[in-house]
Amino acid sequence: MANANVGGSNVLNAIIKEYSQFISTDHCFKLAVTILLCGVTLIWWAYGGSSSSSGGDLADDRNSILKEEDVQSLQTEDPSDDSDIDDNDDDDENKSQQTTSSSASSTIAAHPTNNLHKPITKCPTREKARAQGLVLYNKHWYNVSKFIAHHPGGSELLEQYLGTDITHVFHVMHRNPKLIMKYRKPVRGATEEEMEELLQRRNEVSQEMFAEYEEGVMTKSHAADFFNRERFNLKAFEKDAGELYEDFTKAGYTKPTFGFVAQKTALVLMFLFLSVLCMKCASSDDQQSIIATTPLSYILPGIFLGLFWHQSGFLMHDAEHHNLIGNELVNDILGWLYGTVFLGVNGAWWREEHREHHAFLNAFDEAGFKDPQMKEDIWIQNANLIPFYGQELIHFLANFQHILFIPIIFFAGRIGIVVDSTLTERKFRPWTILGNVFHVLLHYAVLSQTSTPIRVYMAGACQFAVLSLQLLGNHHIKPWNNIHSASEGNFSVWQILCTQDFDTPIWFRWFYGGLNFHYSHHLFPTISREYFPITTPRIRSLCEKHGLPFIEVGFVECVTGMVTNMNEVKKEFAKHGAGTLSLVYG
């Protein structure tokens, strides 16, 4: 027993000795960084873990393909009962809509330019099918009323498309659409009158979107290539877009090659290695080296660290789209690795928001934003969004948003998204905590190689800001649409009008992760970015043929356009009596 006590005492003394040696070194900055990152994790415990979830879990994604007996249990007992609508249901729905619209009317009335107050034309066929919980797929009506709560992407996504023809959007948003629908039985076939009425409504919405697009800031400052609404024929466009999807899937563009995945993973690890190498060179005994005696001692490793985050973000994006590996579980694990561990952004949180981003691109309703990834709490990027900003602080910041936009992105963007992915977590996930711990340990190990970890981290954060500007720039100055109308329109037209590509040289495409080809990604989300250089010319030809805009802008031009747009929205904001500059622009 005495020997055991002596042994335990020796171990304790050794630990204290090592700890004392650690404290005596110049690791104070490193310790501060570690404490900061641990603090983010603790905040997650306090706030994020208790949040409710409206999206799917990792396991939920693998439940898209239901067993036959499960599907049958979700079918209505008597399909013939769906042919009639209870008048009371109509009354309840109308009362609910009136209540919802009246709650926002006082705010909307103060902003006449906002199209929330515009009357929405109701399609009788759509309203009847919505009340019955039906969706149209391949000219047949399917009852999904009992499946809505089980939808892996969240009930809200499916609810928003009730009563509409989901054939094309269902195909492009799911990897195995035919297998998913294998066991579902239709209620009945759609009549020619119903098909024609839905087509007419989609065409009306498309024309409304064209008008909104022509009034936008972007079309005033940049010529929209090919845009000619008089030449557009919706029926012909839908036929060509469907054929294009079939061509891409038959060509195998939804399946990335192993070489592509290995190459991109090697690129990520290379930047991490270069960051550590530069830190080692800066702290070497040779104090006369350029790296050690100039700001390059923290700028260079910081840039490489930022590129490590930057490229990890693209791989997280691919994995959470299930576009890296054929197995969904492996994709989820890789999304956790590249996102939560490498990037420091909760991969599961990002996946849930990104689903909504694709389904509700630049959309809003009476209650507020529907696209969570294009919503920002500290600036207003479109006049249609003005009614949703009621805080006095935002009223003050909006007066200077065109000035503050770039500094906020560069100096607070990285920290903001890390904290946001922690605080707004919708569902408790133990592996997220584990990923946060691994992220802290990894970055402590990396930043321990330099005597200026805070400077290195901030230099990396500034480089990472380029990714934020890129992702915002793809949609930021495009029109915002009311979701009730947009979901009745054509999905492809919606995506095209709210998206733009970046014009980049071939040798620099790796930097933008292939997402400079953003039309390809939003029109066909299941296609691997490996094939975007192949699919983009065909999409460009599709737009040219049907008179739809296809815009490619340089990065600098895009950022300039965003700042200009911020200034224009600020003036519009002031005209309506909000903000301290209302006396100037009112």
C-alpha cells in the first residue's frame, strides 16, 4: 500500500512539474484561444442542446426509402374520400390565412414597395389538392398528408409544395426518386383540366418573377445575358429541362469519382501542412529569415489556415449533400469530419439549413424569412425584407450597412458562423460535442506551433471571409419572392432568376470549389461539382434558347454590386421613415 501511495505521488509530482513548465512558456495566447473555443462548446450546452428540431437527424436521411408496409400505413383509408373537400376545412383555412395576414398588415402597410401586400392569385386546383394533402407526381395525385410529419427534410418543405406538380423538383432534390416512389400508390390520375390549370398558374408566376427581376438592382447595373421574357415558353422549357436532367443522370454525373474525392481531401491536408510549416519556419532559430522578421510570420500561416477551412467547407458541402460517397452514413460521417472537426461549423446544423436554402431560395412569407442561409440579422439586402427588421439597433446599423458590410464579413464572419452553428442547433447530438472537442484539440495543436496564435487565427479568418462573400454573392442581390407564389411557379425558373455564376479562369477554379458554377448546383443539387464544367455550358444553352438570364460576373464586380445594393436599400429604408437618414432621403 505504501509503494502504491509513493507511485501515485510520483505521478502527481510529474504532472505538476510538466504543468509548471507549460505555464512558464510563452503559451498564454494559445491557452486563451483554447479557452475561447471551449467557451463556444459550453454555450452550445447551455443554449443549443435545448432547441427544438424541425429538420431530420442523421438517421432520418436514410429513411427516405420506406418499406412497403410503412407506406401503406401512411395512405388514406379510402382514396375516394379525397375527391370532396369539407366546407368547414375551407373556412378554417381561410380564417387561418386571414389571421396570419392581419398580424403582419400593420407592419407591411408602412412599406408600400414590399410585395407582401400584393394579392396572391389562388389556383383552385392547387387549393383543392392542398386541402386534401395531395401532390402531383408524373401526372398522378399522391396523398402525403400522413407522411408530412415523417418527411426526412422536415415537414415544412413538403407542406409548402402541397397541391403543386412536384415531379421535376422531386427528381432533382432526391438521389433515388424512382426507388423512393416505388411503394407509393397514387390516389388517382390528374385530369387534363387540372394539368392545364396548374401549367397556366406556373406560367403566371414565372411572368411575375420576370417582372420582379427586371426591377431589381442587378438588372439596372448589369446586362442579363439572353434575357427576353417575350421569347419564353414554359411548356417547352419544362420539357427541355426534364430532358437535361435525364441526360445528366444517365451520364453518371451524380456519382463523383474516387480520384476527385482523394484530390480534394489531399488539397485540404496540404494547406494544413503548409500552415504548420510556415509557423515552424517563423519560430526557427534563424531569426534573420524573412518569414520570422516580418508580418509574414503570422499572415502566411494564417492564409494557409484559412484555405484549410475554406476547402474543408466545400467538402462538408459535398458530404452533407450526400455527393461524396454512395453510402449516406459515410457521407454523414465525412460531413461531421470536414465540417464540425476541421471547419468548426456544425455539419448537421448546416445540412438542415441548406435543405431549406435550396427549397426556399430567397423566399419569405408573412411571418418572415424562409431561406435561413440568406438571412442576416445585421443588414437588409432587399427592400422586400424591410418589414421584418423592427429592432432599433438594426434601424441604426442599416444607415451604414454599405460601409460596415465588408469589415463585418472579414473580421466577424468566421467567428459569427461558428457561434451561430452552435447557438442555433435544432437538436441535441452527442457527436456534435465530440466534434467540437476534436476541433479545439486540433487547432490547439496547430496554433501551438506559433508564438502569435491570435494573429494567425485572425489572418485565417480574413482569408475565410472570401468564402462568405462568394456564397453571398451567388444570390445576395437577386430578387426575393413570396414563398406562396414561388412554390406554385416553375422551380428551375425560380432558381435561375435568383442565382448567378462567377467568371473565373480555369486555373483558379479550385479556389471557388466549383461553386462558381452555381446555376449547375441549384438547378441540379445532386450532381457532383466535379462535373459542373461539363454541365454549365449546356445550362447556358438552355437559358439562351428560352430567353432566360445567364449571368457570369467577376468576384470584384460582384462585391461592388453587393455594396451598391446595400446603399440603395439603405435609401429605400430611409424613405419609409426608418433610420436616422430619413430626413435626407424621405
